[in-house]
Amino acid sequence: MFAKYKDVVYQCVIVAIGCAIFGAGLDAFVLPHKLVSTGISGVGLILYYLTGLSVGSWNVILNVPIFWAAWKWLGKRVVLNTLYGTLMLSWMIDLFSFLQYDMIIKDPLLSSMMAGITTGLGLGIVYRVGGNTGGLDPIALIVRKYYGLQMGSINSAINCAILLVAVGVVGLEAVAVTLISVYVYTIITNKVVIGFNQRKVAFIITYRTDEVCECIINKVGRGATIINGIGAYTRTPKQIVMVAVNLLQVNKLKEVIQEADPNVFILITDAQEVIGQGFTQPIVPAEISKQLKSQDITTEANNNVVIDENSCNR
């Protein structure tokens, strides 16, 4: 019975931890200096400064119409997820409210940076396990679903409006300091969600495919995928070797490839996330590797694309 709900219990626990970090950061580093924030919590802070009603209470009140909209347009599952995250976040903000009366960091700039780190870490943990704390996310999902606008653009537009209103409540200086917190918060959230071990993907165009692949496999320790292509200008058949590496392997990759083919053309780009054997999953056993090899031979015959089996077991 427990195994059936193990993932749900795990998500609930991690969301609670993330909300606790967010709430503690907000109370310890934002409220003592009368700074603001973005999103629904930012509106809650503005209303708290105007009315004295707790930020957590305002967070619940402001999310009520969002719950209704999410229920109507996004479905029951999204609402339940949002409801739990919102209630947990609101409770944690009020639970740690005693921190606002003891100014841990005197400098507003440093306090703003710490606010960005703690709140970004907290929400990053929530988002990483698929949690949701309400606020602007359901609104952005609804607008994207029915109007095709990007979530980032929607959130940015609403947040700009919130900060403009905040200028009239806490002053321009406090809002300017808040921008530092927002910047740090965005970076930390993305890092936590995506992961600190960012990957790179290299596309290698060469006439010495075998030598290049041998160097990648034996000297860099990564697998590769070979894709057949044609030069746009010369119409000459070429082969493109694609390989995913971590940051520490980038220089080594460039070095060994250029040794194998001095005339190689290399395109290296960021990979937001790499999922699979050798990165997020264990290496496949030799038996499965043999099965993959036979499948790859079939793929080569049908699609003219060769996939090195080492790309799956390294």
C-alpha cells in the first residue's frame, strides 16, 4: 500500500522542505528591511505593509481565484498540487515570522542577495520534484494554453506591474534593491531545477569519423552518435558526430578531436539537461548493449543513421 503512494509522499516531503527554506528566507532577509518580491508573494508583501495582515494569510487569499481558474481550465490534478504547495508555503512563511524581528544582516544589499539565494533554493527544490506553490504559474499556464504566449513573457509582464506598484508603497530604493534579489533568485532556481552539473553537446563535422570516434571513446570516455549529412555548398557527403560531455571534459574533447582531424569543424552548445545511461541512469549491462547493437544495425539500414552502442553504455 505504501509503495503505491511512495512517490506522492516523497514529493510532499520535499515540497515541505522547499517551502520551509523559502519561508525562512523571506522572513529573515526580506521583511526586516521592508523589501518586496515578485509574484503573488510580492503582492502579499505589499498588502502586508499596508494592512498588517500576515503574508501567509494574504498568500492564501490571493490564490483563491487562481485555484478556481486552475480547476476550471487546467484540471483537478494541477489544482490539488497547487493547493498543497500554496498552503504549505503560506504556513511556512507565517511559521518563521519571528525571524523578521531580528535583523540577521544589517546591510540591505547583502540581505537582498541572501533572500535571492534562500528563496531561489527553496522554490528550486519544489519545482525539481514537480511541485507547485500557486501564484503566477497557473495563470501563465492558462494564458499559454489558450493564447499561445510564453510563460516567461507572461511572468515578466506581471512581475513588472507588481514592482511598479511596490514603488508607491516601499519606495524606489527598496524596489531597486529587490531587483538584486530577483536576479539571484532566478539564477539559483534555474540551477537547482536544471542541476549544477551543466552539460555540453558537441556536433563534430569531419571526414575522419572513425579516428574521431575512437578518440572520443578511448580518450574522453564518452560515447557518440554518427549522423550522415551532406554539405550544403559542395553537396559532398559528410558525417556528423554528436557527443554529450560535462564541463570538465570539454577541453579534452577539443584537444583529442583536433589531433585526430586538424581540419575538423566543431560546434559546442549548452545542454539544459542530459538524461540517459552514463548521466542520470546506470550503465546498461553487456547483454542489453548487444541487443542495442542489433537494433542500431537495423536503424542504419532503414534510416541511414549509425548510432554507436557506446553512447548508451558510457
